[in-house]
Amino acid sequence: MTSSPDNPRTTLVIGAGGRHGGTGSHVVRRLREHHHAVRVLVRTDDQRAQYLRGLGAQIVVGDLLDHRTLGAAVQDADAVYFTYPVAPGIVQAAANLASAIRRASTEPRLVVMSMGVSASDSPSGLGRTQWAAEEVLSWAGLEPTILRIKALFYENIVLLHAGSIRRTGGFANSFGDAAVPWISGLDAADLAVAALTDPARYPRGTTFYPQGAAVHSHADIAALVGAETGAPVRYTPIPAGQWQRELEDLAHNGAESVNLAMAQHISTIGAVFSQLPSAPPIDTTALTEAIGRKPQTFTEFIREHRQHFVATPGR
């Protein structure tokens, strides 16, 4: 499903302005390299939208939670990349997207960025709603290709712990001593690009469970951050309930990209991992083959995002 400058395919990218793993904006960049015409759905035509426009993407303003605004986004789209924030609302978003696609009478290839804990009986509330949203897309006859990534994003450390590391030189969560599989948002995005551009390998209506690029405990991560920044970083395991309450406090105080549903989700996942007898497997060979290069290491990620972990002098 490659494109050419003379015959560009139109791919609608949903979630390109997201801050969590940042997969959407990278998908836009990579698709433009493949000569795809890229359309991006954004809620606000802000600086992030201007950046995407600078990559050559067409910007359409709309809201997944308001089906009336989605018609122009899905019209004549050959493919759709769908990811949703780690937040409530995905079931309504999926239903609205499915309705808009059916109303437009198109049959785009649909690739969904999902999570490994997406399941009807997931201990995570967001895991259960992610599963329900995927069911909605399937019931609508869209035959989604679903990527349930069986790893945490490196970006979680920046989102959830960089502030504490800057302020106190340490961080805490409910993962305990567990060794956890990890992947960078960029590598996860390249998996999505592969799924969008290689239908023979990633057929419609199929759910895939890509494995991570590395395995690290949070104590390992503390040591890696400390080695890169030159300052010791300590990790402290705490009960899931305590971490959930701390995240909820951050959400109530207006912390960006933290919400109550995320607090329940990640603290519960941490508790589950802390009880596992061993780390889930990873397959760097398969990941390398899928994305066409070696996956990013945690040290490389820390080096690239070093500024998030180092306190600004005088502050």
C-alpha cells in the first residue's frame, strides 16, 4: 500500500497532537516520507497543528466526541490511524468515528493503537473501555487492524516521574521490583506505519500483540537516569492505592496529561506487574524486522529527553 507523488493515498491520522507516547505526530512524519497525503483531525488549530501543517499535513478541526464534526475528516480517506488519549471517552469516540465512516460510504483501512491490557476483564478501567471501543469498531464492520502493544512507553517516565526527579532526586510507584517490558513511542508509531502500509503482513480484522524493545525494573530506570544526568536518582516502591491517590491529587491540581482514569489505570497495572513471577517476554528481533531498524534503547531515550530530568538552575 505504498503511495507515489502522482497517486498519493489519503491517510487520516487521529491523535497526532497527543502528548503521551507522541505516536500520532511521528506517524504523520513517516507517512509523508512514504508520499501519502495526510489529513489530521485536531480539536484546536494551535501550535501543534501548525507543526503538523508544516510537515505537509492537511488540518481538519473536529472533535471525536461530536460526530457532527467528523464528516470532512473521513471523506475519501483510504486509511485511518486511530489512537486515543489515556483518558475516558474512547467508546463514544469509536462509535462516532464508525458512524462517520459508514455515513461517508467509504471502506478505509483502519489501524488502532491499543494497549496490551485491552480486555473485557482487564483490571484497568481504561483497559476495559479500550476493548469495548475496539468491539464497537468491529461491530460496525470496519475490520480494524489492532496493535495491542505489550509494553509500557518510555514516555511514561517523563509524564509521570520527571517532575519528581527534578524536584527531589527520586520517584515512587507501585511497580515494585518487577522487570517491565518497554518501548519508545517512536518505535510503536513505526509499528503503526508498517500496519498502515503493509496490508499483506497486517491484514484487516486481525489483532496483533507486538512485544517491547527492552526490559527494565524501575530501579534500573533510576540508575539509567542517574548515569545519564550525573546525579543519583532513587526509586521507592509504594502501594498501588497510595500512588493512585498521589496521581489523583496531581489531576485535581491541574497537572497536564494526568487524569483520574489514568491514575486508576497505571497504579493498577503497576500492582499487577509487581506480583508477576517473571517479566513478560520481549522480541527485539521481530520488532527490528517490523520497523526496519534497531529499536530505541532506554539510554538513548533518556539522552534525547535529558532536559526533562535535570532541574533548571535557580528554580
